[in-house]
Amino acid sequence: MSEPVAEPAPLSPADIEARVRRSFEKQRFMATLGATLTHIAPGEVDLSLVYDERLTQQHGFLHAGALATIADSAGGYAALTVMPSDAALLSIEFKINMLSPAEGPLLVARGRVVRPGRTIVVCRADVVSVRGGTEKLVATMQGTMMVVRGRGLAD
Amino acid sequence: MSEPVAEPAPLSPADIEARVRRSFEKQRFMATLGATLTHIAPGEVDLSLVYDERLTQQHGFLHAGALATIADSAGGYAALTVMPSDAALLSIEFKINMLSPAEGPLLVARGRVVRPGRTIVVCRADVVSVRGGTEKLVATMQGTMMVVRGRGLAD
Amino acid sequence: MSEPVAEPAPLSPADIEARVRRSFEKQRFMATLGATLTHIAPGEVDLSLVYDERLTQQHGFLHAGALATIADSAGGYAALTVMPSDAALLSIEFKINMLSPAEGPLLVARGRVVRPGRTIVVCRADVVSVRGGTEKLVATMQGTMMVVRGRGLAD
Amino acid sequence: MSEPVAEPAPLSPADIEARVRRSFEKQRFMATLGATLTHIAPGEVDLSLVYDERLTQQHGFLHAGALATIADSAGGYAALTVMPSDAALLSIEFKINMLSPAEGPLLVARGRVVRPGRTIVVCRADVVSVRGGTEKLVATMQGTMMVVRGRGLAD
């Protein structure tokens, strides 16, 4: 935890958005799922996912792993919005509760920072299913992200 | 928790294997990822996954969500091996720690039942990365599965 | 999950409060810690705890286990406010993040129901440290409670 | 993560044991519960706790928070056995499943390191209830500890 003497200058909102989009586009798994970035603000990132049979479990609902994937990425990118520009982001761990069967047709994962820290950023993500303008909470995640420096990783 | 008076007869090992394979084949997300069933025994199910760029995060490692997906399915199917034949399985929640970057070329998720219960089955899954005969632990999950009856679901 | 045909009548707010107080008073660990009930409403229970050296870890902060205890009880009693009168409550599992050292002098755990279900109730609890009218979030919990019937337990 | 150039020399088993005992004695909450250190080895620490009515929940079983407390301390001290001598230990988060009612008369929490890292140590703890030489698993925990340097904390 011997932090660098000079902290990098904070990023502008436009720089934060560009940074999140650039990293998101490198997450090949997001394209495989069909997830898209639909909201970026300091401490907040939303992802959207259209229900697709390729992503289902045995009863035809979205697989818990697909929900976990968009929750983890939404929470992680929310964390990235509050991280120094010279740092990279790693998911240390997360915990997710599945609350209702996820049928879609649209899913939105809303990642929010709960506590930004120098080394650890704690975040949360709610996943809602949207049908005809009505939302239903289908999963909720609480996770821990690490600010990584000096390991040859960038975000 | 008013359990039925007559419990269904326990399944034979061959029936257990057939049941897991039948349900697994309905999990479309497993085919999308390329995951396969590689071990089934009472209380134990292993899944294998070959590293694929379509499943990566921004640094080129397997996405935490892909690891969570195979861990959840391995743990869930381990739980299914100890469930009554008239019950279906739902993932209530899980927690996963990412321990090392997951590079492959082969990943194996080993689901194991920690405690079988009438309503709740607690399981664990370790995910290892295999290269040239050497294993590295890349993630570990602890999760809770529910035995569901009478909701029109089957497994 | 063969639910009883006749659901018990819902409880009045006064009955809910009486039920929570009665069960809380039986939790001997609450008295040992010095925790008190400070808010009860449908889906919401707050507990308060005065910092005490008997509850500390090695650096003089409140032990993570003491924070977990009041978070679990606050979340559990929030869940009890939405449970049928003939059901008892069991903690299945919880996950807690420690966000800041907990120094007091006053700690408040705010339990809230995230999703009430017939068998499973998911809840959350934030623990804040209060000093001179200012609050600091020190821990946040996400947990799973089970509605138990017919096992000889009551709440 | 700019680590110090010179790592401190590794500790001898006797030094590890002395370090754990010294820190444990400062955890006032352990004395309040009546928990004692019963096993220390590299990567392993066990705590024992005698059932006491002061630690119970509303049905007379040990409170989930008491189980969480000994699990967290056992896991944390297991982590401390693998940490550099100039580092202190903080619990970032843990998740615990309650598997059976904990009645005692003796409880043992077995903390084990799952993965030692430079900054993050992941651990696990099983809590067993012991009666007449027979053990029953009553809870299992998975948690994340952080290696802290340069914040004025020591262990």
C-alpha cells in the first residue's frame, strides 16, 4: 500500500465514459452475450441484455451465470468510473441472489459503487427484467473489486 | 415444509447420471459456452470448458461470469444428484472468489455437495485451470440450491 | 412446497412489532452485546449498539463478527415482519463486506427486505457508525432467510 | 501495489505461533465469547468455543453471529500465518452458510488458507459441533482478507 507520491489527475466525465467504453469493447464475453452499455456516470454503469435462448438454463429462464456476468461487469465498470487513470480493475469476488425467474424480454443490470477506496471498491448491482414498461427485480449482487497498479494491466 | 408422506424411491447411479445429462442438455447456455459434463457421481459433478476468446474479459482472461457460470452449474448438478426424483432445482444464491487469472487452455469446475438437506442443498465448486497436466486453482464458489416441488418444474 | 390451503390472516402493525420484540428478547446474544431494537416497520428493522471494548478486534475496532451479528439480526427481523404468523425464521446464509473501521460511539444496523417470498426472504442490512450526528457506512450485508413451518419452531 | 523492494524474512513456526497468540489476545471479543486458540500451523488455525446460553438466538441455538465471529477469526488467523511480518490483517468480507442448528456442547472453527496472495488472502472456515466424540458440520465460511502495510496497523 505504499501509494505513489503523485496521484494522477482525476478524469473528466467524458474521459470516464471513453475509458469504460474502451474497456467494455475488449470484453469479448459481452459481445457473445449480446450485452450493451446503456448508462455511464460517476459511480454508475448500466448494461442491457436482450433475452436469448442461447443463454438459458434447463427451465428456459436466463441462466444464473448470465445474470452474474452482466451484474459483475456492471458493478466492475461502476467501480472503474471512480478509479485513478493509471489503475486497472480486477474482480476479487461477488455474491449474487437470484430472486425471480429471469424471462425478459429485456434485462438491465445496474451497477453502483457502494464504497470507493484506494485499494478496494465495493459495489452492488441489481438486475431487473423489463416487460412492457414494468420492471421486476430478478437478481441482486454485492461484490468487491481491486484497484491494481504496476502489474502490466490497464483499463 | 409439510413434506409428502411417501418419499419417492431413491435413484440408482445410472438414473442419477441420466437425469443430470438430460437436464444439462437443456441448459442452452452450456452449449453456447462450449461446456461439457465430464464426471457424475453421487454428490459430485465436474464440467470442462476449453478456453475460448469469445468468453474473455478486457485483459484476455476468462470472464469472471464464465467461471461463475460453470461453477454454478457444476455445483447445481452436484446438488441434483442427491435430490428426490420428483423435485426440481433452483439456484438461490452463490458467492465466488476469483483467485488467479484464468487462461486455460482447459478449465474444470468441480461441484461438490457440502450438505444435502430436504429443502436446501449447500454446495461448493472449485474451478481449476489445466495446462500440460498441471492444475492451478482459479476460482472457488460456495452456493445454496433449493429443492422445489409442486411448481410445475422438473429436472 | 405443498403450502397449507388456508394462509393465516396477515398481522397488524402492532402484532408485527410485538412479535419481533418477543423473539428479539429471546436472543440472549443481543443482550450479551448490548444491542437494542430501535425501529420496527413492515420490511424494516433497525438495531442499535453502543461501542464497547468487550466487542473489539485486535486494533480496537468493533470485531467483524459483532457487525455481522447485528446485521444478521436486523436483516432477519426485517424478514420476520413479512412472514406468516405460523412460520419461524432461520438464517440460511449471509455475506458481509467491511467498509471502514467501526469505532462508534454508536452503531446502527438497518435491516431491509429486498424480496419477500413464500419460502425464501432475501434481505440486506447496512451498518453505520454515528458520531456527533454524522453517519459513516462501516459494513453492508446481503442475506437469505428461510420461512420454516412444521418443525416445532416458532417466532 | 508497488511492493517494497526488500521482503522481510519469513517467520519461523514458533514466531508464527507467537504472532497469532499475541494478536488473538488483543481481540477482546474472543474473551467475551469464551473462544480459545486450539491449533496453529502454517495456513491453519482452529478456535474452540463452549456452548453458552449468553450466545444464543431465539430458539436456544448458537446465534449465527457467534458462528460467524469464530469462523472469521479462525480464517483471519489462518491468513495471518502466511503474511509477511511487517503486514497487518483486515477482514474485507466473508460469506457464511448455516448448515445445522448449533447446539454444542463444543464448537470448533477450523480456518484454512485457500490461496495466499501478496495483497489478498482467501480463506475458508468450517465450524463443527462436537458431542461425545462425534462431529457435525454446522456452518461453512468463505472469506477474503487483505494484507495491509503502512497504515500504522500491526499484527
